[in-house]
Amino acid sequence: MSFIQKNANVFLLFLVVLSALSMVGVAMYAQIRLGVINKDYEAKSTKLQQVEGQLADQEKVLDSVKKEINVTKSRETELSKKYTDTDVAKKKTEQELKEEKKAKDLAEDKLDTALVDLDASNRARAGAELAAQSAQSALVGCESDRKTLQSAFNSCQSTKSNYEGQLSACKSQLSSCCGG
């Protein structure tokens, strides 16, 4: 039995040594793998930190672009509002200008008509005065012709007064139309 025990002890010793060697092998394998994994982890960690830095930089750039876009939008809104206000004011001014031109043209037409009427009235008055002078020179010769000519003269004076009244009315209309 001692032989069995001796073989058993050797066998057990062999198993213990084998187990110890296996554990050392596993520990060395684990150490090597852990070193490789640790190097990979450190490399990836460094790369991740670089990517995080780049991402932070990109976020800053993105924030500044967003701010610029917001400023641009607010400026566009302001300019659009100013353009709209200016366009409305321009159209209103153009309309007022058209109305003023129409009023001016109408007043000029009335003035031209009044001047033509005044010129005709002056010619008629000049003709009437000439006729009156002729009548006065012929008055010495004949009294009956004087009465006829006096009547014609009075008629011309009445026409002149009518024309002067019409001229005065046209002038007052012109001054009220043109504002003084």
C-alpha cells in the first residue's frame, strides 16, 4: 500500500504542480491580456477625450452660428418692417402728389379761362371806349345820333361790369382753390 500511497502522493503532487502551473499560466495570460486591454482602453480613452474636445469646439462654433442666425433674422425682420413702412409712406406721398397735380392743373385751367375772358372784356371795353369817343365827336353834329350812341355805350358798360364781376368771381375762386 505504501506503493499506492507513494504513487498517490506523487500523483497528487503532480496535480498540485499542474494546478499551480495552470494558475500561473492563467495569471500570466490574464496579465498579458489585461495589459493589451489596458493599452487599448488608454488609446481609446485618449481618442475619446480628443473627440470630446473636438465636439466641444464644434458646439461652440454651432452656438456662435446660431447666434449669428438669430441676429440676422432679427435684422431681416427690422429691415422688412422698415421697407414696408417706407413703401406705404411712398405710395401715400405719390397719391397726394397726384391729387395736388390735379388740383394745380384745374386751377391753371380756370386761370387761363379767366385770363381769356378778361382779355375779351378788355377788348370789348376798349372797343366801347373807342365807340364812345367816336360818339362824342359826332355829338356836336347830331343829337339824335348821340342818344343812340349813348344807349350803345351804356350797354357796353353793362357788359363790361358783368365781365368784371365774372372776373372778380373767377379770381376769388382761384384764390380759394389755390389757397391764397
